[in-house]
Amino acid sequence: MWASQIATFCCEEWAMNILSKDLNLLVLIKILNEEKNLTRAAKKMGISQPALSGKLNRLRDEFDDPLFVKSQSGVTPTPKALDLASRIDSVIRIIDDFYFKSNDIDLKAKTDIITLFTTEYVDFLLLPKLLAKVDEVAPNIKLRTFNTSIGLPEKELVNGECDIAIAGYFVKENGNFYQQNLRTDKFVALYDKCNKNVKGDLSLENYLRSSHILTTFSGDFDGIVDVELRKANKVRKVVAGTTSFLVPQEIISKSNYILSCLEPLADKSIHTNSNLVKSDLPFSVKRVSIKQFWHERTHYDPLRIWLRKEIFNILSVDDK
């Protein structure tokens, strides 16, 4: 009788201890210890910095310790945080494995339609390998893509018309949307060997002397390259804009035009047209960060979790 009562008491005490905890907060300790910066940690977790600060305050109350204190470069872990971080990896792996197996599905038998809102550039990088993987692992899944224009398709993500949005120009700090960095690509100049305005190495002078083609979604002629040129009080002559990432490579062939494009497109164009050459831009331009976004509605779906992992694996493998 006494043994039974003791066992019941211990079970109830254990249950109350677990029920009072938010195990998801353990991930925050791990990431903050790795990044030692609130902004970077928030981006890595796909949440806003105020949301991260709120979670950190809950952890501080729970462990009665500041855990991470401000430093000159960001935050520094306390001895308590270091002790927790040293033991947390194994806990997270056990919990992650538990939930993964609980949500395991038969991908071979699964039927569904996945909709991606993305760009022609991402289609070019992603679809050949992704379709081959889907055919191998989940052959009854259908993929469809729609070209997206300027902004994140929030409404479509919320109402289910879009499962994943991928591009290099989406910006969103909304708690209902998750985001993941996939790759970064740099701009290069692509032109024909016969370009009369380029003699020897591509200098700023002959870059500005040439006429330019660009890809534009809004219809204007003001791209990332033009923004950077203006910082140096320089302007290039843009003669045409197109919504396509692939057509401009054909336009510049056997012409004096220059196309400033992302490096994988330049490499593909040179592979198919040996008369084209690429060169580093003669001025600094920030790299483009390609990200995938999804809504809380699909965050826990096993099929879409698998697909997002495959997208990450494909696009990040040759990140330069």
C-alpha cells in the first residue's frame, strides 16, 4: 500500500514538473550559446528579436539566472548557461527523434500537391534535382510553381494557396511566418567576347560606357546594381528590362550589351555559349540571400518538413 502511494506521488510530482516546462525553450539556449548575438539568434530561429527576448526572460525566470548578459559584441553566457548548453544537445536529439518518429509517414504512399511561389532563377537551380528526389522518395506527390513578383505572398501562404515561397528579395519579421537561409549568390558581369566597349579587364569606365540589360519585376530600371552605383555617384545606361532571368543571356550574345546577373546564371550561359565571358563587377555589390518562407499552418506537417529539408540540401550544397 505504502509503495503504491509513494509511486503515485512520485509519478504526480514528475508529471507536474514536466507540465510546467516549455521544452521548446531549450533550443533558444543552444542557439544563443552558438551565436552569442540576439539578432543573429532570432534570424536563425525565424522569429523577431522581441519574441526572442520574451522567451529568454521566461528562461531566466525558470532557471533563476540571467543566462546571457550583454557584452561588447553581443551577449555572453553565464556559468549556468554554459552548463545547460553542455547537456542540451543530447536532450534535443532525443526529443527531436521522438517527435520525428511520432510524425513519421509513408512518403511512398502519400498523395498531395505542393505549391511553390518562387522565381525563374530558383526554378532553374532547384527543380531538376528536386523533381528527381520527389520521384525517388514520394512518387505520388505533384509539384507546381508560380512565378512570384515583388513581395512575400502572405495571403497565399495563410490561406493554403502557397506552401513555400522562395526568393532573394522577401523581407518579413512576422511571427506567423518562418524563414530559412538557403544560399547567397554574388553578382557578376556577363558579356560577349566581341563587346567593343570592354577591352581587357572590365573596368568601371568601360562598364559605364556600355549599355545594360536587367531583370525587373516592377517594370522600373532601378536594380540592386544601380543602387550601389548611386552610392558612388555613378549611373549606368539601362536600355531594356525583362521579367525573365534567362532571356537576357540570349540578348547580349553577339552584342555590346552587358548583363549583371547572379553567378550561377552566368556559369550556365557560358556553358551553353562559349562566346560569353564573365567578370567580377568593378565595384562592390552585396550578395543576394535566397530564403524559403512558410506559414505556421504548414510548419509541423511531416511531408512539408521533408520537402523543406530537401530544398535546403539542394540549394545550399554549392553555396559560394
